[in-house]
Amino acid sequence: MFYNNTQQLAEHKLLLLYILDRFEIPLTNTQLTQFVMEKDYMNYFLLQQYLGELVSSSMLEYSESEGNYFYLITEKGKNTLQFFSDRLSSTLTATLDQAVEMKKQVLLKEMQILADYTKKKESEYIVDLKVIENDITLIDLKLNVVSNKYAKEICDKWKREAPKLYGEIIHLLIQ
């Protein structure tokens, strides 16, 4: 019986690491709880316990930005997931991949991704990049670049990959 509980504990923690890794964006406790509860992967109390333990063991980061708290998978969490990924069935991971992709689309619709640039002087452009979610500015980044070409490329990439880039920026800043 103890072995089954230990095995279940490990699988649930790996499941959470897998979910956060696949989302590639920071998730609030509410977003993560909703996702896990909708899919009935575990109950609320176990979820909160496992999240706390993963944060304590530095596999997840629980960070704050402008009054919002969110979870990010750390490098240690990614390494652990990679090392033990064979413990999650391929059926489960395929189901999770599909569910995560669908939920990401919903979350992206809730986000406003803005990218624009203006010419300041000759060979000087200001690129303004934003991610807004539920009327809260998650990030507002202004960059000074030397050409119209760079400004367009940055704006295009931001529009395509803002949630992922935002997650990477947050991750870099809290390491």
C-alpha cells in the first residue's frame, strides 16, 4: 500500500511538471487548478500539497508580478521531468498534449498581445511590446532598435510567440 501511495505521489508530481512544461507560459494557481480539476487528474487538496512540495524542492517557481502570482517550471524541474518522463504513459501524455493545446488557445484569447513601433529619428525606432490579460498589463517592454527591418521582425515574432517569450523573460529574471 505504501508503495502505491509513493508511486501515485511521484506520478502526480511528474504530471504537474509535465503540464507546466507543455504550457510554456506562467500559469496562475487558478488556471492550473482549473485545468487539473476539469480533467479530474487529482483532487484540489492533493494538487495544492504537491504544488507546495514542488516549490519547496525548487522544481517549480511561485513568483509574483504586479500582484499576480504564477507558477513556472524551473531548470531542475525540467531535468527531473526529462529523467523520469518514461513513468508517464504515452496515452496520458498524448491526452495531456491535446488538452494543453486546447487550453492554451483559450488562455491566448483572454490575452491581448500588442506590438507596434514608431520612428524616433533616422536609424532609431522604438518598439513597444505588451501582453495584457483581463485588463492587467503583464509586461510592457520598449526597445530601441536601429532599423525598420528589426522593428518589424521583433513585432512579428512577438505577435507569434508572446506567451512563450513572456514566460522565458520571467524565468530569466527570477533565476
